[in-house]
Amino acid sequence: MIDFVQNTVDGIMFGSSYALLAIGFTIVFGVMRRLNLAFGATIMLGAYAGTWLHVHYQVNVLVIALTTLACTVLAGIYVERLCFRAVRRDAALASMVSSFVIWMQLEEVAVHLLPERTYPFPSLFVAGSFEIGPFLFRAEQITMLLLAVVMVGALHLLLHRTRYGLALRAMSENPQAAGYMGIHTEWVMLCAFALVSLVGGVAGYAILATDEQITPYFGLWATFKGLIAMMLGGMGSLPGAIVGGLVLGMVEAHSQWYLGNEYKDLSAYVLLFAMLVLRPGGFMGQRILSREELAFRRV
Amino acid sequence: MLSIRNLVTSYGNIEALRGVSLDAAQGEITCLLGPNGAGKTTTMFTVAGIISAKSGSVTLDGEDMTRLPAVKVVSRGIALVPENRLVFPYMDVEENLRAGAYARQASKAEISDDVAAVFRRFPRLEERKGQLAGTLSGGEQQMLAIGRGLMARPRILLMDEPSVGLAPLVVEEIFGIIRELNAEGVTILLVEQNARMALRVAHKFYLIEGGEITFSGIPGEFDEDEVIHRAYLGARKE
């Protein structure tokens, strides 16, 4: 029982970072109905820039964190320009394919920056662990969870309490009508990319600082985790991304403990498979689908 | 007020408007009638800045609006109530209205006042202000679309087919609203399939056929059936 609770807690902690990755995918998908495959690589390039600074110059952890975030945002804007703005609105597949190409390109740039396989990544401001009763908590993971909670809370406020949030939601529902309202859709889109890149950068930084190392596989890894979490939760749904991320984290933690390390990733894929067969819309997707039908019937 | 001169708009090689000229006078309802594909919606879209004109001009109170993007057109006082309403289905009624005020650089208090004003005009929307717009009936959605247009505080309101897809009784209600709005001083340019209803509220009408204005006049001065026939079927072959 203690193991079970401990695994669940660990799963939630790590799952919170999956949730942030999934948010990056789901916001872009929700607003544009297009998949940004370069998202993981965007974060990786930002993190590599931070690592490069860490390896070559001994600078403050805070500077590295800010560099990681800033470069992730820049890379996100670059992707938006090349794969989304430049491609016609209705050509969703073209955007996806070009974002895949840019993924490769960003990875190449990162690997040229730091050609070795593994580099140390500076740990978070606080490290160490403590116990509450029989349970062990790692400070980095608590920091990760707190960061995720703060990011999700801030995003929620932004989407529901600000003028920009209103514009972004209007655009995700009907870009055409949003344009008629005088919403500058291209600007809203660019800001959305910068925003999700920031969220992804925070997630990436928290994950890497917990692992204390970075490899060229990070982009692929982040893309997989984010996509799986998004699909579990329901594509385009913000609450879905959070639920999907947490569930993915918990399933991984449990299977790692009970079945062994080699089953960790496999169980995630089995879960995704089961979800796609039993409930293709994901946890939250189904509800949206039925609401869509409802709306359609009444119009 | 709104003055359109020799407006030419094309989609690729196809000319949809071939020199449209019309005037919408302050405080009046001006109605644009015509058969399907005649260029009614294209005229609206060009005025609203959604499609860019090839040549010709659009001016509002003497201010040139030709080829301004929609973002600027809205903030300079032309709001469009689009065909099929296009409300934001998963946003609630109040959020839909607030979205209509997006282009204005207004304070939160000012926008809240305007929301309250729309609710006074449409009490049914107030009853449903927390409801998702997609769950409203067709007539209520049309009210919402009109209210959303008014939130931009337009000098002229463009209404594209407000009666489309609505039950006859609801159509009556919507035209009642159009007349009321006009009585309150709102200038309206109306595009409508339902020519009979439109002629009943319009101060002036234009007939558009094949991308050109072929006829204009004041309702009542002409044989209504003749106008309606042409509005639906194009020019009568003699």
C-alpha cells in the first residue's frame, strides 16, 4: 500500500511535466487544428542553448534557466513562421510535414552546438529529499509540480480573464468569425506559439534539471510524452492535457515499480492503444465531441 | 455615410464584382437584393475588409476604407453580422459579446456597460448569459450575432442574410429587431434572400445581378413582385 501511494505521488510529480508538454501540443492543435511536431525539438534546442552556456561558461543557474526559456521561445516563433504562418490555413498536413522537417533541422543545430552524447544539466535551485511519514519526496519534483500548478493556473487566468485569452479562444472556435470581430489572427497565433514555447521551456527545464543531464534524444522523448499525454486526455482540450499527463505519469511510475524499468515505456503505449480502441476521443475529448454535435443540431 | 464607388473584386480570375456603386444613408436601412451568386456577400466582405478590392473605393463619412484589413475596418466603425451567425459555440453568451468589442480600445467598465445595454435590448440573451452560445436556438443565436456586432459600436452595421435558416415566426421577430435598431438610430446595410421581408423594412434597395447593380429605388415606388422576381431569378427575359 505504501508502495502504491509512493508510486502514485511520484507519478503525479513527473506527470505534471508531461501535462505541460501536452499543453504545448494541445493549444496549438486546439487553435489551429494542426499538429506541431517540432515542439519537442524546440524545447531541446532551448535546453541545448542553456547547456552550452553551462558547459562553456560557469554561469548562474538562473541565467541558464532564462537562456533555456528565451531560446525555446525564439525557436517556437521560428517554427510558427516557417511551418504555420507560411502555409495556408487549410493545409494542415503540409504544416505537419514541414514541422517534422524543422524538427530534424533543430536537432541538427543542437547536435552541432554540443556534439557529444551526454552533457550535464545544472540541477534546480534546490535539490535533496525529505520524508513525510513513510513517504519520500524529492525537492526537485516538488518544484516541478509547483511550477506546473503555477503555469496551469496562469494559463487558465490568461485564457479566461484577459482580452488576449478571449481572442485566442474565439480563434480556436471559429477563426473566420474571429477575423470579422477585428481579431488580428496572425498576431494571436504568433503569441500563442511564444506562449506554449514558454510553457514547454519551463517543462523542459524542470525535467532536465531533475535528470541532471541532457542527450540528443530529448526532443524525441518530449514529443512522444507530450503527444501521448495529449491523446490520452483528448486533442485540443486543456483539462485533457493535464489529466492525460498525470495519468501517463502515474501509469509509468506504477509499471516501473511493479513490472520493471523495461516496461515503463511499453505500458504507456499499451495505455494509449487501449484508449484509442475504447475511447478514441481521450478522457476529455468525448465530451467536447458531444457538445459539438449538440451545437450542430441546434444551429 | 457609406459610399461604394465602382468596386471591383475578384477571386483569382473570376470577377465577382464588376463595378458596384451604392450609397447607404445615415440612419437608414439600405438593402442589397439579388439572386444567388450575384455578389451580395462579396460586396459585404469587400466593405468589411475581409476580401481586398481590386479597384474602386469604399468610404465611410468621407474616410477612405478601401483595402484596409478587417482589423482596421472594424475599429473605424463598420461591423459585420455574418451569414449563418457564426457565434462562438463553446463560449458563453457574455463572452461572445465581449469578443465583439475586441477591436475597440475601450476600458473594461465601458465594455461592461455596453454588454448591459445589449442585455437591455435583448432580455432573452440576459436570461442565458452564462449559457454556451452553441446551445441557443437559431433566433437567439441571431440576436447574439447582432448584439456582438453592436458591441463594436459601429457607425454602420452590415447584416448578411439575418433570416437564413430561421423559422418564419423567428424571421418576423428578427426583422422586428432590425426595424427597432434602425428606429434607435443604427444605420444598416442589409443583404437578404427574403426579398419580401427586406423590402418591408428598407428605405432604399439595390438590385445586384452578375456582379453589377442593375436597379435601385425606394420600396413602394415600384411593383414589388417585379423587384422580387428579379431578386430571386435575375433579369426577366422579355
